Amino acid sequence: MTLAQVADADRFVDLAGLLESCEVDGFRADFLSWGHYQPEYWRNYWHTHSFHEVCLAYSGFGRFNNGTAQYDVAPGSVFLARPGDVHEIESSRVEPLGIAFWGFTFRPGSDVPGWWSGLTRADGPVMSDRVGTLPALITALTTEAAAPVSGYSAVLGALGGALVLETARAFALDDDLAVEPVRRDRGLLVVEAMQRHLRDNLSRPITVRDVAAVVHLSERHAERLFTQQTGTSIMATLWRLRLELAAQLLLDPALTVTEVARACGYSDVRPFSTAFKRHYGRTPGEHRRSGGTEFV
């Protein structure tokens, strides 16, 4: 997504009344203003806000005065006025400035530095070139708002949360953004995918080849990884899951034993009954008559 798409004034829609608040990472943000200035000469004179106001320049040039500091604004500039900052913006007369802007309150629930410090640090930067995904988010928000359909409020809320987070990141210190990602063990994730495939296909014929293909591994590699993580083989796990399902289904009097057997991947009742008795120590009929109480 590019600044040129943000500059398409026909697609810029006022979100007032459509997106009023959102939650992001456990924090709340209330949106108070949305809008844009078209690329023609303009100036908003010295003023202040009780909320954060952010501007994204998409065309032209201008200046942003914040307190005693003056900043040059160009396409791709993101600039911020924090609550209480006295500021003004003036467009160039020769190459008029076009901006999109959004204003919101933000109440962090933690004093620990993080991405939100870009909004809460009183001494933090007010000008940034970290555009990141801001153009894409602004475009997506206005596109969704232009023609709302079912689910639009959830979409706008998610995009609004991402907008607040990306805004804060644009002004946060590098040290405050640095994290050590928490990643789950890749092998465990792969085995969980194989187990999920087994559970989803208990009534169907399954081979080790089928399970290995789901996780894009060779049969040998898949079997070795599965056994390392679970202590048992793929096929042994399949038979156990099938019989556990059978024990549940047998408690439904509307199902015949034949129907239960087929639902658990057995084409014939005889091998099903033999496997069930070997695993539980009783026949499917005995299990049904006792209501499964011995196995609760």
C-alpha cells in the first residue's frame, strides 16, 4: 500500500461515528477526530488538544511547529502532537501539503516501557519517517467505512487497534520496541498438526503416508518425530483415538454398534468388537449396558 492510495480523496471517508473506540494489547483508545487536508494551501494556527493527534503527509510539503521546534514535512512524514502540546501546521504555497489525520485518547495500564511509550513519553520524538503499515491501515479503514457490510464494526475495531499500535511504534525508542519473541517448539507444533489430522479423520482410512503429507514430511521423519513427542506411534495413537470415540458414541442409544464402528473407521463390527474388548476389557454391548461408568 502506498501514499498515493491514501492521497485518493474520493476514497477518504470520515470514520466519525463508525469507529469510536478500540482495545489494543489490553489498553483502550477512544477516537475523537478523523479527516484529511487536500493538497491546497492551508494553515491551522497555534492550538492544543487534550488528546493525541497524528498526521500522515501523503503529498506536498509544509512545516510542523511544536513548541519552539520547527520541522519540515514531506511525503512520508508522520508527526504527532501529544496532549497539551501547543502546535501548528502550515502548508507550502508552491507545493501544497496533503495529510490524513486521526486523533485519539490513550490510557496505558502499565509504566513498563513498550510500544506505547511512543505515545506516553513526554520527551519522545514528534516527527518520524517510520511510515510502516500506516498507509495500508488508513486505506483499509476508509475502504471498509465507505461501504459497510455485516461485520464492519469488528473489522474497523481490529484495524483501529492496529492503527494505534503502529502509530505508537513510529515514535517509540528502539530500546522500547526490542523484544525476544516467544516461539513454541516447532516439533511440538508439527505433532499437534498430525494429532489434529487424526482426530478430524477418525472415520476415514488413514495411513502414515497421509499424516506425513499433512505436515510435508517423509513418513520416516514424521513417525520418528511423532514418537519422540508422544511416546507412541502414529497408528497406535489412531487406534486409541478411535476407541475413545467409540466409547463415547456407544452411550448414544440412537446409534447401533455397527454405526459406531463405521464412525470410528471400522468397516465391520467383528474387528471393532475385538479391538474394543482388548482395549477396555469388555465388549461394546457390555459398555453400553453399564452406561460406561467404569470408564468415567
